[in-house]
Amino acid sequence: MQVAMYYNNRDIRIEDIPIPQIGPGELLVKVLSSGICGSDVMEWYRLDKAPLVLGHEIAGEIVSIGKGVDRYKEGNRISASHHVPCNTCHYCLNNHHTVCETLRRTNFDPGGFAEYIRLPAINVDRGVYLLPDEVSYEDATFIEPAACVLRGQRLANLQPGQSVLILGSGIAGLLHVQMASALGAGRVVATDIVDYRLNAAQRLGADTVIHAKEYMPGRLRQVNNGRLADLVIICTTATRAMEQALKSVDRGGTVLFFSPTDKDVTIPLSINDLLFRNDITLTSSYAGSPADHMVALEMIRNGKIRVKEMITHRLGLDDAGTGFQLVAEARESIKVIIEPHNISA
């Protein structure tokens, strides 16, 4: 089979490797749609593991079933989690499934930018999601990122009527815009440095959009009844945005660090002014649990999260390199999807 082998963001090679052989409890899935995630182009995180086949936002069709699997059958349309928790460790039992050691060790074989993947037995046991007829394969590539966003807002304890500032309107930011609206936020404000993405944020439900170069806390007060934001969500790696976030959160509010930074980045933090006097909560979020995936799937199915409008590029496997460049440039693209069996996309 063919795969898009990652060497770096500018070097994606189409290579031939054997179709994985499945064992008991496993599934072989024909990958029909696979989204490129922003984390796929974080070179500081990826290069020491290269070459490898990336891709974790997948949807496809089951083509072969291992011995002992009775919940699924050939031809089922599915999505799947690439990381799954053990459900029994200290972290899982305390509702922190995404820091479980098992979750961090599990993965697809080889990765979603391939014609076929093998789902290990543990993934089959707790990380496969049957797709309703009304959810297309490309829609289903949003289940994993939407699950991450859902978990982030849940950990940040977003309450109906609260104001939300989202710094960065790439795919994660746009999902946060829609999720916050779906969960009853009172006002949603989004920023970005690219007008194309600001227009997308407005189209997808942001009440106010502000160009990041013009943003300052005073602008937020102007559109938010004189107040700063109850919840600030950082969806960009820009250090300046993180500093802005700390100045934009209202008393009693929360800052959610959703996106990682470049390697070894630090920011100044005033303990007295920010935390001691103002009851500010700083929190972070990584990945999503299987339960988050199931809720995300339902929100996509019922239209609470409008995913089709975020797809800007559909490419065949042979154009995966172009897709990586589009995502790395982060300008006039939002969601780039690879279709491994569509060579003429």
C-alpha cells in the first residue's frame, strides 16, 4: 500500500509499505478521509521521530476483522481514537484519562496518511465509533479535534452566559467558537492575524472578531459591556497571545492554554496581581477521552458543530506534501483533508 511518509514539513514522500497484518481482536480499516492536524506540522515535536506516517483524524471502512471481534463487521463505516486510556489507573479514575500512560503509548499502525491502518485490540475495545448515515467520512475527521475542544471547555468550566475570548482562529479556534456557542456562551470574541480566518470565525458564530495586531484589552471591554473575558482560550503558539491572554481575563475568570508553544518558551507571570488578588484559574488541556469523542460525534451529527464549512482543501495522498505546506503556512486554509484512495483529488 502507499503511505505519505513524513520527513519534515517540506519533505513528504509517497512510499510503498506492506498492508498491516491483523491479529486477534484487531481491525483493518480502509482509510477514506484523514485530516491534517496543526500538531502534525510542529517540527520540534516531530523531527526526532521521523520518518513516520502521521495522521490521527481518520474515518474509513472496516475491511477485515480479527478473531474474537463481534461488535463490528466488514463494511462498517467508522472513526477511531488513535490514543485510548486504560480506564483503571489513578489518572483515569480521577477523570484525567488523557494523562494516562496507556493513552500515551497507544496509536494506529502505521498512521492515517496511509491507504490502510491496523487498529490494535485495545483501540478496538474502547476507541471505535460507528458513523451514522448522515455523518460523512470527511465530517468524521472532525470528531477527534472536536473532542479535544469539548474537553478543554469542560475543564475550563464554561458556564452559560459567560463571555469567551478566543486567541487564534485556525481550526482549533474555530471549533472553540462553535463549541462555546453551542454550550451557551454569552459573547464570543475571536482574534487572528489573518483576515481570511477572521471572516471564517464571524461566519461560524463569533459575535465579534478583532485583528490580532489591533487587539488590546480595551477593545475587549468595548464589546463586552466594560468587562474582560470570563474565559480566555489560547489557540495559537504566539507568545504575544499568551501575554495578551493574562491581561484579558476578568476577575474570577479562567485562561485555558489549549495550544502548545514552540519548544522551551516561557512567559512572565505576576502571582500577586493575576492569581492572589483576582482568583484567576490557569489550566491546560490535552486530547480527549473516548466519552468526549462520542459527544463530539453527536454534536457533529445534529449540526451543533458545522464542520463541512471548515473544509477548504481535499487532496489525494500524492498531494499530501501540498497539504502539509498549507497547514504549516496557516493562511488561506482551514481544514485540509487527505483522501488516500483518491489519486485525482
